[in-house]
Amino acid sequence: FIEQDTAKTEEVMRLNSETEETLSKIDAYLVQVSAYDSTLDTEKRIAALHSCLGDIHRVGELAENVTKYTRRTEKDQLYFSPKVKDDIKGMYELLEKMSEKAGELLISGAMDDINAIDELENEVDSRRKRLIKEHVARLGSGECRPESSGVFVNLVCNLERVGDHLNYIAHSSEAN
């Protein structure tokens, strides 16, 4: 979105397709494990992993939404200022940090960094609120065109939802 590169749409779709295939295989494997090892601890872990699969799937759907917003921006020739793009990029960078930490927690099960994940998620939430508030102010002052509102608000809300799903993934390690 920042680069307005609609050519990346194919890459996002390809990666989502590969991810869906992998998620299906993991899901089938978890079902097999569940059939052979039905201890309470194993069932808790499997339930948490199933939940993570759903969260990963949802992040993929949200990535596809970003490609739609990028295409619409190009098609309708919407303009976003460099400051707005920097703010969105900053939100994305927070999500990258969350993704890395959530993955580490999921793999290790060590909950040492859960507070850091929660702080990042709170920052993403705060940033969404701030960006929308600033957008409304820009609309009121005439700095922003109203036709960009739908794309901007949906993009920022979708990014915030990615943060929610990354947080769910990180907290799934608590079920271990």
C-alpha cells in the first residue's frame, strides 16, 4: 500500500494459497495427534494450535484486503500524504515486531515476552485511534479528500485487527 505496488497482489495471493495448503496439512496432523494422544495437556495444546491456525488464516484475509485497498487507491487515484504513509508504515513496523515475538512465543512457550506483545498491541490500538482522529481533523480542514476515507479507515482498522490476531497467537501459548 505504501509503495502503491499492485503487482504484489499476485504474490499475496500466492503466499495465501501456500499458507492455506500448509494450514490444512497442520490441521490434519493435529487431528491425527489428537486421536492418538488424548491427555488433557495435549488436548489443550492442540486446541490452542487450532486457534492459531484460524488466526493465521485471518491475517491472510486481512493481507488480501490491503491489496484491494491498494488497487482501489490506484483505480480511483486517491492521494495519501507522505505523513499518512509514514504513520501507516510505523503501524506496519509495530506489527512486524509483534509477529516476530508472537512466533517466538508460540514456538518456545516461554511467556517472558508476553508483556512486550501486550504493549505492542496496545500501541497498535492507540495508533489506530490516533490515525482515524487525525484523518477526521484533516477532512474537517479540507486537507483530505472525503473519497479517501473508506480506504484509509478500513486499512487502519484492518492493520489493527492483524495486531489482535498476533496477540491471540501469542496468548495461545498460555494454554500450554
